[in-house]
Amino acid sequence: MKILMCAFLIIIIGCYGHTNQLKALYNSLDPKSVMQHVAFYELYPDSREGQAALSYAWQLLSQGTLHQQHTPLPTLDLKEIISLITRQSFEPNVMLNQEQLQLIQAIAHNLANRKKKGVSLTCKEDVLKTPSEEIDLARALLLFQSDTQNLEYIKQYETMLDLMALQIFTCLSPHSSDLEKIRALNDFIFQQMQFRFPPHSLYAHDIDLYTFLPSVLDNRQGVCLGVSILYLCLAQRLDLNLDIITPPGHIYLSYPDKERVINIETTSRGIDLPSEDYLGINNRSLQKRTIKEVIGLAFINQASVFWQKDDYQQAINFYKKAQLFLPRDPLLKMFLGINYLLIGEKAKGKKILQEIRNITFEDSVSAETIPEDYLKKRIDAEGIRAVFLSVDETRDSIIHKQKTLKAVLKRFPKYRAGIFQLATTWLQLNRSMEAMQTLEIYYALDPTNATVAYYLAILSLQRFDFNRAWKYWHQANKLTQERNHSPKVLKELHVHLQRLCPDPL
């Protein structure tokens, strides 16, 4: 971004003479852009306009406090300070010295997060004792995610966030509404700084790299949790209270406006998607999280990396850290129990799985089957491992998982999660007939899975077997209605079925 800005200014000045043209160019700078003024100063540091640009950039960053207090302009190099956030991801990290850090902290003293007790915490134990509403998310995450509790290291990244917040404030007035803050945040994060969702081939194996706050800031890439964490850290500095929503395997942010809920989809540049789009057949409600729970979710992501690498002990270590913030989360308990089984500690694993046996998660329609199937000896630890094998964009990875599942199901033919995952691999290979046959095996074992019934209705419809399609639709509808859920996709399927064939029942 910095390179493009400088090139743009050079091209413009080349079209003019020099003195009057330089003044005209200075006057054309965006009056709310710190980076444009710093780029101008970098090109013309000895000119009157260059010095004016530097002065104006300082005033923008300080929100006018330097001028109001008649404070002399700092003699520190603003270009070096701004490069903390304008540097490209391939450039080396910028480390500010103590004087520079103190200067930015002084300028940023009015940011809203300074009112929270959590901003001054210096150890992990204090984070655990602090109420969620008093947690400063950046400080808490940096304390837990760094190998050492080095406050100088932590302050480098906090200063980066402060600088970002100060730049966002240049586009706002003291009386800006929350909606204006959201628009400014979206523009800064996704347009100016160009934070993006990484390619699947990158994040599938290193999801922790795209979750941890320092990595997200350094690389300007993040998965849904990573960018949502960045968004929340900046929102806390702007005094913007957002809801944290977690559909299965995802997270997004939300703002409850007076008229409607505004959603912020951080994997798609902050667009507002309807809440209903996040619900599925088996997902009947959207779980709201606290700031402290977000810290636990970050540890769950990190644990998943070690699980995929077959380092189950490390996965257990991070799941235990997550439990400090999510002590009653049933999905976390299931993952922890499974990993105990995978390292051979069957007693611990069985005890945890017994706690969630036959439990239907609050936000789900159908019960989780793995704990029940393991405790009834319908599967062993290695068989459980098979359903969590990851696949990527390649056909080979799907085939490998499919072969593994087939081998498991020869030994354990009533393993429901294995049957469902096998059907999924057939769907991924566009083999609908085999997928349908596999799902019918599942349905014969257990007709209480709403997702299985829905898939069978779709596959029956594709084969123009309308009577069977209606049969499975009614079963899916019955199961979802019992959990007070009316999914959009099921309604749409009903309309489509009615157009093609009257309901025979």
C-alpha cells in the first residue's frame, strides 16, 4: 500500500512543474488520511509542504490534542512509526523503541479500552480472575499466546492496534454513531489494510497461524476467528460493543441495531448476511459468546492443528487451556475425551464421553453419536480418528479418507459417524447413487438424524423418486419441529417438491 501511494504521488508531480504543483498536490491529499500525508512527507521531506504534511499527520493521529495543548511536534520519525502497520507482509517486522512506544501510548490514552481493568493485566492468572466485560481482548490473548509474558513484546502489537484505531478515528467525528464506526472499521480492515481469508491449502494445516493475533497482524490474513479477533480488539478501542456469534465451525460478529440486527461476516469483507443464512438443518440456533470465551476458541483452533499432526498430547494440553474459558462446552469435552482415547488413556476418555452421552447440544437438532457409539463398543479409538481425517482440494485426499472409512466400517458396521462421513466422500466425488445407498444404511440404523433425512430427500428428488423424497422430507421436518426449528432450506425444498408432485401423505 505504501509503495502504491508513493508511486501515485510521483506520477502526479511529474505531470506538474514543481513549486505551485507541489502545493496543489499537497492540497489534493485526503484530509482524513494519515498514510497519504506520511507518504507525501517521505517524498518531499525538505519542502514546506512536506513539513506541513508531517505536522498534519501528527495532528490527525493525536486527534488534535497536540495542537490543543500547544505541545511541540514530536521529533521522532513518524514514517518509522506508521510503517508498523503499513509495511508489506514480506517486509521485516518493525520494532519500536521505548520512546516511540511511550509516545503512541500517550496519544492513544483516550481510546475506550483504557477504561477496562484488563488493559493493565500482566499475568495469565489475573486474566482468569477478571470478569469478561472488563477483559481487554488483545492484552489477554497476547499474554496467553506468547511463550513468555514479555510486556515489551506485547506492547509492540498493542501499539499496532492503537495506531490502527487512531487512523480509523480520523474518519469519524466525536459524535459518530455505532453504524458509522462499523463502516469505518470495514473500510480500514478490508479495503485500506486488505486483510483477507487465506487459501484453503494454507490454513488447513496451519489454522493457528491464521488465528493468533500477532500472525494475523503480521500477515494480513486470517480465518474467521483470527479476523474477528482483530475486529473485536479494534472495536474495544472505538467503544463499539458487538455480539460474538458462533455457528458450528464458524464465527462472525453482530450489532443489534434498533431496527434490525447487522451482521459482520469477517471472511467476506464485513458484508451483512441474514442471520437465517447461518442456520442449517442441524443448527437450530446461533450461540452468543463472551470475550473470555473467544480466548478459549483460539485454543481450540490451536489444538486442532496438533490433532491433525497426530500430536494428541499437545492437543490435550491446548484443549485443557480452552477449558479454562469454556468449562461446560460439550463439543470441547468430546474433543478432549477423544484425544485421551487416542493416547491410550481410556479411563479418562470414557469418563469425559460419559458426561455427554446421549446429549443433544443446545444449538443442534440431532444428538452427537460418537460418545454413544464408543461407549456401546460400536467403534474404537482408531475408528473415531478416521472420521476426523482432513481432505483438501485434491481427489486423492478424498479417496484416501474413503478407503480408510471403508476399512473401519468392515469392522464396525454400526458406526454412525463413519457411515455419514463415507456418504459425504461419495457426495464430494459426485457419486450420488453410492451416497444415497450409504445414507439409507445410516437411516435404517438411526432415523433420528435430521441431516441424513434431508440429504435423502434431496437425493431422492434428483432421481425423481417423489414418494421417497416426500417421506424423507416429512421425517426431517418432524425432527426439526420437535426442536422448535424451521430451517430455510427445508422450507425451500418443500416448495420445490410441491411444484413437482403433490404430497402423497
